[in-house]
Amino acid sequence: MKVKNLMRLKPKTVYLDAPVERIWDLISHEQIHMVPVLDKENEIQGIITAEDLLINLVPNYREFFTDFYPTSPTLDDVEKKLADNIDLTAKDVMNRTVYTVYGNHDVFKALSRMLAYNKRILPVIDKREKLIGFIVEKDIFKYLFTKQKKIFSGIKRDGGKVKVDIEDKSEKSLLKLKKNIQKTSKYLKFLRSGVHPG
């Protein structure tokens, strides 16, 4: 399965000069987990997640350290921090390290990148490096689970032995190929050793 067949289309994006208020609105009201930031050529320059916004807009506990113990910021403190940073734009808060995957890559390539970089969503790009969608970890697992169910439904138990009921012709031809390879390897051993495999 190719990434382009499983990806979600039409991702919400912003440009480098998008105000932080618009990004906040996208992430909070439209429940988007990642917003790609594009330049004028529509190439990805960064991404913004809810965590990126919080790091930049919510007061850090270190700002509230007293002599004896840390105190948490109040809602007033958060609002003040937001007011102080209201002029920030996408380029000020975005994460410039972006992990992408090509649409013609296999979904396992996307999944391995997600696991390697601890990401749940990856922007999908075409060969011109243009954004065409995004792929979500849970969509890959959903696809794998569906495939796994088909595999389990083809496995039957018969007196303690497991039999695989293969309906797919391509899978039958793969089994035939495997048997032929095994036969060939037996005869290669015979030619080398001079002992017939029987």
C-alpha cells in the first residue's frame, strides 16, 4: 500500500506570515494536530503543533519561581503572555525540523519514520517537494488491523495443526515458487555432495 492511497487530503496550512491567532484558532477549534507552514512556492518551511504554541504562548513555570517553591501561572498570567506575544507569526513559533514522506513510498516507510522520530503525523510531499496531504499513524494501524483480520480468517485449525486457506492466486503462486526453490536447493546440495536428497 502506497502512502498516497492512505493519506488524508487537503490539509489546513498557513503561510509564514500567518498571525498566531489564526493558528491558535485552527488548532483549538478545528481540532487539527499539526499545521504545515508554507512559503510562497507552497514548499514546507516548518510545522506547528499545539505543543509549539504552548511553549511560546503559555508562561513557563521558571517565570514564577519564588525563593521557596514554584507557583503555577494563573489564567491572568496566561492572558498577559498571550497579549504580549499576539504579534507573533507562524515563522516565529514554527518548528523548523520537518520530517516528511513521499506519496509513492510504502506505508511501512512512513510508519518507520514515525516510530524513529516519535511523530504521529507526517506531511506527504510529491516529487517536486510540494505538500499533497498528510498521513496519520492511526490510519496506518487501522489498515494493518484490517489486513491482519483477513490473514486470521484464512487460518484454520485442524486437529492441533494450523492450515492456511489461500484463496488469492498470487499467494498460491508464491507458495509454488517457494516449493520450486526448495526443490532446486535440494538438487544443488546433491550436485555438491553427491548424495541424492531422496
